[in-house]
Amino acid sequence: MKTAIYPGSFDPITLGHINIIKRAAQAFDKVIVCVMVNSKKNGGLFTPEERIALMRKSMNVENVEFDVSYDLVAEYAKAKGSRVLVKGLRVVSDFEQEVQMAMINSKVNPELDTVFFPSDEKYTYLSSTVVKELARYHANLDEFLPREIIEDVKNKLELRSDDCDGSRQH
Ligand code: ADP
């Protein structure tokens, strides 16, 4: 059975991620979408568990699982018996960083390879960061986020801005 790992922050999952997951699920027997916690992006809007809950709410594909890992992705893949990482490639700037990561990962785990899926043209400029920025300005998110989680993202950002206001008063 060919299992692929799709690692990322997914803070939150976007329609761009879902597009990659569905395509990977057609190419592999099983896809594990894994929230990697020890990445450069610390903190984040949602906790890893909340991110998984949003993913579950957004999609239900038989051969797709969701998980969280605090390990190096290369070690995580080994533990799951997977030899393939899936990555989405948006603009050219993704390419340089992703190829570098692919080389590092295969140094850590020589059995591991990385497969790139080009972004659907609708989502080439879409990232979780862009979505959060748009949500802060109350922009329409229908084209970027799965319908099921739009309110969750808006509510979370409102809670966050309340927190900030509160801390300013002390
Ligand atoms: P971001 O915070 O930039 O959305 P993530 O770390 O959550 O990024 O992304 C995980 C993986 O998904 C990466 O391989 C990234 O290149 C890919 N990805 C993110 N957004 C898109 C998109 N709109 N189209 C294709 N791939 C994407």
C-alpha cells in the first residue's frame, strides 16, 4: 500500500490545500495530512488540534487521514512506513525552498522522496496567511476557505482581537 504524507501548517486549511489533498488521494492508496508543529511558524492562530478539527469539518475522503506531529517530517514518514512526501507548488518562489527541503529530507531519510503537485491556477496566490489577512478586513472568503469553516476562522480572529484589546488595557 502506497502511503503519502502531506505535511504543513494548515493554519487553517484552505481550498488550495484541499485541492492538493484530493489529487494526492487519487494518486496514492492513502494520504496522511499532518500538521507539523515544530516548523518555523510557531504559535499560529489555531492550535494543532483545532486545525485537525477544521480539516475534519472541511472534508471527508475515505483514504485521507489527519494527524499532528512534533517530529522531523522525515522521521515521521519513516514511522508511518511512508516513502513519499506530497508538496504543493504555487509560485516560483515555493520551488526554491521546497527543492531545498526535499534534499534535506532525503538526507535525513534516504528512502524518502518528494512529489510536487502544481497548484490549481485558481489557488496560485492563496496561502493561510493571506486568508487570515483578508479575514481581518472582513473580506469575502468564499473563494478561499471551505464553506464549513469560514465562521470558525472569523470567530477566532475576533476572539484574538478582543484579547489584544484586553491586554492593552493592563
Ligand atoms: P501556507 O501557510 O503557506 O498555506 P502550509 O505550510 O500550510 O502553507 O502548506 C503546506 C503545503 O501546502 C506546502 O507544500 C504548500 O506549498 C502547499 N500549499 C499551500 N497553499 C497552497 C495552494 N494554494 N496551492 C497549492 N499548494 C499549496
